[in-house]
Amino acid sequence: MYILGISAFYHDSAAALIADGRIIAAVQEERFSRVKHDNSFPTQATRFCLEYAGITPEQLEIVCYYDKPLLTFERLLETYLAFAPRGLASFHKALPLWLNYKLHLPREIKKRLEGRFTGKLLFSRHHLSHAASAFYPSPFAQAAILTIDGVGEWSTTTIGHGQQNKIELLQELKFPHSLGLLYSAFTYYLGFKVNSGEYKLMGLAPYGKPKYVDLILDKMITVKEDGSFWLNMEYFDYCSGLKMTSRKFEKLFGLSPKKPKEPFAEKHLDIAASIQKVTNRILLRLARTARDLTGEKNLALAGGVALNSVANGLIRRAGIFDDIFIQPASGDAGGAIGAALAAWHIHLDRERNVTADDAQAGSYLGPAYQVDDIKHFLNSVKAVYQEKSRDDIPDLVAAAIEQGKVVGFFQGRMEFGPRALGARSILADARSPEMQLKLNQKIKFRESFRPFAPAVLREDVADYFAEDCDSPYMLLVEPIRESIRIADDDNARRGLEKLRVIRSTIPAVTHVDYSGRLQTVTKERNGFFYNIVSAFKRRTGCSVIVNTSFNIRGEPIVNTPLEAYRCFMFTDMDILVLENLVLRKEDQPEYAGATEYRQSFQPD
């Protein structure tokens, strides 16, 4: 039986297909449309899922949407009425989308499936979809479930209990009191884009000092011992306006919202550190409450806030739970998987097959490309490439990384979720003191303060990090092991000056607070990517490489060979590996617009 899950019209639209309860395909619409965080109907993502399974819309038994639009519309109407007439401009902006699409989802879904779908259409609750996306793929027969995001219908935070194929949501917090929206308000205030810049705020926080924690807790938010909270809405404008913060928010900190191109003042960094610390405190309390309510020893975590890997690492190290599973696509995209699995396990009451490994298949759930098709494209643009034996690729890539080269690596099925996990990745030497700056300025064309993630062999984690742990989806920030840190008293350095300090033997992936957002790599889960890291270890004795997403600023991760080649040519990347085809930058013909594109970005 085939069930299609869909998330659309809010943030990060996606489609996911399950067959007899097993996830077989999932992809975000942005990977096809090339519009980052595309929220349109996932037409192309749906088409891929059906084509991958070799089925037509007629063969779908169920299509399940991840949200109940009528409940969301009810919230919007009540909110606009409560704040009228202040919310009129925002209401006028939102209403056409609702009248044209969101209130007519049955029509839209049937239309996008060419009128050929004749099965059952279901609507899941938003936070139930999040809960299902985390619990059902997890390796836990039963677990506490914590979901935290901006808002879904009325809910912003839920605590649930998963047992075999059942999920019960036990407690919830409701809009407008939202940890996700609180964090997004600070994201906006510090000059980043809401719904995409939150991870930048998280990366910026260690450069500052949490001087304003008490101010935030005294004025903006009341936090109880159980992690529940109440926001003072006088400081926020997201209920009625077109921006996140009010003038009272600005007056509290004595600064207007930072403009994107404006340099960071020390106060900006301290504000970032402060809201991250408040977020950590709330999530730790919510995790403890989830443990107390359910009595479970394992935690399943989802919702957009579950991408805050700093807080996730703190929860893990607090020992509240024995183990944690975090949905790799924790935001709205993952709701497509959750909706499909909820239809299977809850609506149809089908049993789960719980295994020691999670059921996310390494999150390699997107498209793959045949070598002959890649050759056809490369020949069409007169690219120069060498075809190698697949067995030779790991050592070739490892040697290039050892020589300080930056490698674009494209192989197998594309990752589902925001993290590159070795299928659409840019790889480099973690031991290089210059690599972090080079990657940010010459490859990614982004802010120099942004940290990079270490991909480390699972069996060697304890050689580089303070504790032995598993982080398969790059969703835990963990402290670097004391024995590989390099002592340097940088107390005299302030703010972004701290970036220049060499802090460990793997400096390219060591953040200013001696931490790293690690990906643990295994043969079983990561397949060929494991061979790459292993080959690097054989050559250098080091089990860690830099792994960052294969894209440039403002673009989604590459999906096709064309997008990979374009990214390769438009940046200072040295080598591109497309399956077993190897391209070197110096061998390539001129690519229209590439030189001008590189020159248009100036290092910050």
C-alpha cells in the first residue's frame, strides 16, 4: 500500500512516499524549483516520489496533508480580530493565499495529481505530524516525544508519548506563546532572515556573552520550572504586523533592528548569546518534564526548534534520557513523512517494525543520477572529466583533501532535510587553519563567522570529542576533547576577533567555544561516504573531515549534475566528483558568468 504525505504553503514544502509503512522517498520542493525554502505546492517533489516508486496517482491509497488548514484559518481570524484594526495590512497580505489555495486543499491536491487520484484524503494535526515524523522512524518501541516550532494550527509546543504504533499528545502550549517565534524575533532583530537565518544566530551566539538573560526573563518571557512559558506580547509584533519585533523591543535593548549589511557590534553578539542561553534553559526544562510525564528513557524530537543543535547537545549531555532520536528534517518538510506515517500507523492501525537502527535510511531519500546521464550532461557543456574505477574514488578524494583542495562530492541519493550528509557535500581538510575562512569566503560566499561541521568515523568519536556519542544527522553540538585543544588565552580578543584563534588540531571544525556540530559516519548508514573518511584516516591518521552542504549562499543544496557543475564553476572549488567521474577546475573551459559571479562577492 502506498501513502503520500504532503507539506505545503507554509515553509519548506515537501512530499514523502511510504510503501507498507516503509519510507521509500522524500524530498523538498526547493531542490527542484531552486527557490530556497519554497512553500508552494510540492508538485515536482510529488512527481519524483511517484516516479521513484514506479507508480501512478491511481495507485495511491491515501494522501495525507500534514496540517489542518481550517484550524489554522480559525487562529488567523481570531488573532486578526483580537488586534484589529492593527493587523489589517497583514490580514490583506495573507487572505488571497487562503482564499485561492489553503482553504481548497482537496481541490488543489487532486488538481496536482492530474485528477487521477481516487483514494482517501486525510488531514493530520500539525504537531501530530511532527511527533510521528520523529517517533515512528526512531529505533524506540516507546519514547517521550517533544515537538517545538513557531506555530502549527494553535500549538507551538507539545509533549507526547509514543508506544509501539500509538501516539498520544499529553500537553501543549498555544499561540502566541512560542519558543520558535521568540527565537525568530531575535533572528530578525539581529539582521537575519526569519525561517532561514536562525542557524546563523545559533552560530553567532558563542562570540558574545549572555549579558541579557535576566533582562529577557524579566521583561519578555516568564518561564516556569516545567518549561512552560508566557511571552509578554508588548515586545512582539508578529500577531498583527508585518515584522517580528515592536518598538518596545528595540527600546529595551537600545538598538534598532540590525540591517543585513551592517557590521556586528559587540552588543549584537551578546544579545545572540543571551537568547541562545534562554532557549537552552527552556528546552532542558521541557525535556525533564517530558521524562517525568511519560516515564520513558528515550526521547524523540521534532519541530523547527529541534534543529537547534546546541540545545540538543545540552539535552543529551544532561543525561535526562538514555538516547535521543531527532528527525533529520525537523521543520515543516519532515511533516510530510510524519503525515504519511500517521496515516499508516494511526488511521489504519498498522503495527510498527522497530529495529535497532532508525528507519530514516540515513535520510538518503531523494533523487540519484546514473553515470551515463551525468556523462551526457558533461559532454553537452564540453566539460573535461576522467572516468575512474569506483574503487579508486575514496583514495583520490582523500588525497585531494590532504593536499588542501576543496572537493565537491556528488553521489547516490540526495539527502532529505537541511543537512548535507555525504551525498551532496563539499569536503575539505579539518586540520587546515585556513580552511574555515577559505570555505566561507571563496566557496560559500557567506559570513566569515559561520562554523563548519566535522564528519567523523563513528568508532573514533571519543578521540576528538569529550564524550562518545552518535550524531548521524549532524544535529548535536558537542565539546571538543581537551587533549586535542590548543591552549590560547584569547580573553583580550573581543567579538569576531575570536575567529582568528587556532583552537584545536582540527581548527576548521572547532567553533570559538571549542565545540563542533558533528556527523558520525558508519559503513551501514553512510555507505560510500564512509569509505571517503576512512581513506582520509589511512592517509593522515585523522578521522575527521569538513562536511558542508553543496551550495552557495541563497541557494538550496544542489540536486542535479547541472547544479553541481554550476556551483563548482562559480566558486573556487578545486575538484568535482560526480559518482566516479572526476573534474579538475584547471581543465575546464570558461563558464559564462562564473568569473563575474565570484568577483561580485567581497569577503566580510
